[in-house]
Amino acid sequence: MLSLEGKNCIVTGGASGLGLEIVNQLVAEKARPIVFDLDENRLAALAGRAELRTYCCDVTDERQVEETVKGIVGEFGSIDVLVNNVGVLFSAPLISLSPSGLKLHSSQMWEKVISTNLSSAFYVSKHVVEAMLKKRTKGVIVNISSISARGNAGQSAYSAAKAGLEALTKVWAKELPSIGIRCFGVAPGFCDTESTHVAVNEKVLQDTVTRVPLRRLGQAQEIAAFVIAGIKNEFLNGKILEVDGGLVI
């Protein structure tokens, strides 16, 4: 089993929600979490914690990503783990009938969801893997997907982005082990997080709970624990681990 003590671990979107819980559990493992986020207020709240580092970085901007990764390598020497966690959830049907007529899915939101959930993982992974290769680091990439990757009504952009992320996970799991890097994914079900309650109608959430055999939403701590266990398991590669309370069986 891989020891995380002293490992430099980037967590994108790590200032809140599931990302923050992953950061907290990495701290408990004596790792050094490196938080990427755009929320300056939440980053400021973490700035006083000596056991981690924070960077304001727009992961949809490849130039920012490249410069930030180079800075981290310059400061800490290496990157050992990358958790592509950042994401935005937007729910809307492709087309619907409203009192004012037909309403189409927003192309602007499509582009935002794809860039945040999918393109960002490509950009960050690309430059982190470059750093790992140059430093000959045996690294780990974790992609946080969702059961929505199977296709969830009302989530064209989100489902497409997460399905793409799962495809990247499998591609990298085939490409990267030859240079000592593993890649796997974790696909949570519906979780009791702020982002979920903001993006998903409460009635939809309650209806979903009735279809979950455990009859509840997941907790961020439960998903994060699965992420940590996967990182430490050195024989795990290429799999998408679903943690959804039995919603999909």
C-alpha cells in the first residue's frame, strides 16, 4: 500500500464540498495537499493552515495551469498525486416548453460545464504528467466522475462531460503505467453537498432518495474515504469506482 506521508497532492476545486473533504483526509494521512480553486474567500479561509498550500488558478485556462504547475514543482520539487475534482453541475433539458414558448438548453452553460468538468482535467493532467515524467515520479491521477456519466435526463452537458472524463481515465490507465503513473476514477451518486442542493431541485433529490436502497444521499466524507483508499491501493488502475448507495446495480 502506498504511504501518502509527505506526498504532494493537487486537488482541483479543493476549497469546498467534496474537494475540501478530500483535502482534510489527505492532511490526516500526513500528505501535503495543494488546493486549486477560484473562490478567493474560501482560499483565504484555508490560507492559515500550514499543512496545505492554496493557489488561485482557473483550471479552464491552460496557460494559468501550466504556470501554476511549474511554480509548484519549483517550490516543492515534485507532484505525486492529482485529484481532478473541480466541477460544475447544471441541470436543464435539451428543449422544454415554458409559458413563453420553447426554451432551449443554454449553449453558454454547455461550454462552461464541458470546460470545467472535462477540459480542465485534460489541461491539469497534461502538465502534471509532464512534471511527473521529468522528475521520474510514480504518480497517481484520480478523476472524480459521477453516475450521471451513464446518462441522466436533464443533464446533457454534465453527463457528456463526465462520460468524457471516464473515457480519459481509461485511456490514461493504458498509456501512463509504462512511465509509472496510475489512473482511476470515482463516480459518486447523489451526495448531500452544497453544489448538489444548488443545482438539483429538492423534489428531484427526494425522488432519487426513494430509489436508493440505502434511502439517503451520500456524504462527502464517504466519497473522500474511497478516493484515499484508491490512491493507496497500488494495484488499482483504469477502473471507475461507483459509490452511490446502490442506486445503479
